[in-house]
Amino acid sequence: MTELACINCNRTDQQVPLLPLTFKGDTKHICAQCFPILIHKIHLLADKLPGVEVGAPAAH
């Protein structure tokens, strides 16, 4: 069985709960601690999600 790990911090599902995500037909996983990076700083994951659109940051 393939070990599941967070695409950002590489912790496994034996260490932390992981959430599945799909992108371009490929399933990846991300932990709850790294989930805000997916939402707010996706550019930090661009190398791990090839082809992801990295737009301008939202004005807050």
C-alpha cells in the first residue's frame, strides 16, 4: 500500500489526519495544518501542483 503524505509538509496519515484533493485527475493529500496554504498561498505549492493557476493575491 502506498503511504499517504501531505504535499506540503510530507507528514503521513500515520502522523496527522489528511484531506484528499484532486487536481487535473491526480489525487494528492494535504494536512489540516497546511490547508490554509492551499487556500491563501497556493503559489507556495505551485511546484507540487504543476499547472495550477497562481493569481494575484486578494486584497484584504
